[in-house]
Amino acid sequence: MIITLTGYYGYKNYGDDLMLLALVKNLLHSSNNIKINIISKSPLPFFKNEDRVRCYYFKKSAKFYNILVFFKAVIQSKILVWGGGTCFTNEDGVSIRYFLLAKLLNKKIGYIGIGVGNINGLNKLKTKIILQLSNIITVRDSYSFLKVKKLLNKKIKKLFLTADLTYLLDFKVGSNKNDYILISLHNLKRYFPNKEISLRRSYLLEFIKKQKKQKEILIMPLCEEDYDENILLFNQIKNTISTRVKLVLNEDPEERTNIISAASLYYTERLHGFIVAYFANTPCIPLKYSKKFDAFIINESIKNIFTINQKKLEEIKNMELHKKPIFNNQSINKSIAKKNISLLIKMLN
């Protein structure tokens, strides 16, 4: 049985890489008869030694070529699956054409471990159409579950509340932290006006200046679209703070995880940076910009953690030194996340 996976793959996005790794690893482990095709924007080196995984690559601005690649990837597949992430939002747009093509080819389609953001107008209509045509939908948080439930009307038997795919991964929890602050910013131009983004950056910079002196500050973008934002902050810190600052452009998921795990304090605008910090017991201040941060915090009942509300950015000015959150690495959601795999396999058999 062949399963074709698609998503925000090949964009050097840490969160999407982790979700893809988790999904592929657990699907292959579930049965020796499963083979996986992956549609990606660029090569995925972490699957080069896996015999049962084959990657297909789209090219930028090559619609006809990409359609041919798509046909090759799905023609022998039993299902086309979107694997993880917030795939329905106004900010990123809603694209359903390849899933509609899969249905025309008489293939099953599904969305596994997804989240839903702000959607209205045409984006909401497209989301409703493709979800009603889907054979299975698993969502990672209660906020997304309720939004999808409303869109499906009476077709809710194929909808399941699970947990984020990264729960399926095993993270090493170390007690030894290195003496550095880690920062990962997100390109938020689709979410906020430039003035508000500048305020977020200036308040963050101001608070870092007030922190207890660290030996080093590391700036690590978690997606290729975030490079400019992080390089800008790197230069600002370099020119205004005496602490040594280093720009880390490592794109390997395992290495990124190790860097997050070893930090003494982590500021991140990326959800999966926050999730990994949570499992690695790394003190973290999530610089949230959407409700998906709140959904994770609520699902895990995380206590004693400061989060920046995008509507009250001035709060950071008066924030006291961060207190370590209370973590629970044996989260019940780890077992719930396994349902992403079991429900998909059950539907296909």
C-alpha cells in the first residue's frame, strides 16, 4: 500500500520537518507493507537511506511540470494525505487543487494532525469543500476541532480530535543547560502591520538588555522565510549589547533540536520551537502571534509561563525575569497522538 504525503515540505521549516519525520517513522513502523511517496519543494536528505520512501519535487513557477510530478506521486497511491501544520488560514491562503485532482483520480484524501487558523470568505468556502470531500480528518487541538466541526455540518464521523504529530517523537531531556539565550523569530508580515512588528522587536531587544548577562546569545531561524528577520535582530544585538552573539543557520532538524534542548532560555515565535522546548525542559517564552500557541498551552495545562499577547505588547516592558515553566514530559497527549496513525491505517484497511 502506497500513501502519498504532502504539506509544507522542503521549505527548511523546522516544525514541518519534525511532523513529517514523525508521520513517516510511525507509518512505516505500523506495517512492513506500507510505502510512502512525499511531495516536496526541495530535497529531503533525512530520507535518502529509507528504501520505502520516495520523494517527488515540485519546481517554482512550473505548473504543468508540477502536475505531471503530482500524477506520478499519486497514481499508484491509495490516499493523498496532508501531514500536519496549520494548513487553512487567511494569512497563508488555502490551496485545494491537488486534493481535488486526487478525488478526480478516485483517490482517498485526508488531513492528519492539522490545525485551522483564521479563515473567512473564499478561503472558508474552499476549506469547507475539501474537508467535506475528505475521507479522514484529525486535528491537533480543540480550537481547530470546533472550527472544522462547524464546517462539516453532519459529516463529523470522519473527524477526530488527536494531538500534534511531534508528540510521536522522542525528545532527550537533559538536566544540563548551556549558558546561552536562544532566539527564533518568525516573518510576521502576513500577520501584523510593519509598525506592530517593529514594536515587538524593540520590546524584545529592550528586555534582553535587562536580562542577567549570559555568555552568549544565539539567533537561530527555524524556516527559510525567517532568515531576514533573524539576521536583522542579530545585527541589532551585535550593535547594542556587549554580550557575544552568534547567528546559527543550521537546517538539520536533529541539530536544531539539540540547540533548543541545551539553551538556558528560549524566545520563539515558532510553535514547534515552543513544543520542543516544552518536551526538552528548556525554559521558554513563546512570542505568540496566533491562537495555536494558546491551544497548546491549554491542552497541556502549562503553568507559570509568560506569553506575550500581541494586543498588549507593552507588557514585556514590565516583565520580571522569566520563571521556569512546569513541564510534564509524560504528557497524556503523547498517547493521543498515536491515534493519528491508527485512525489513518484503520480507514485504509
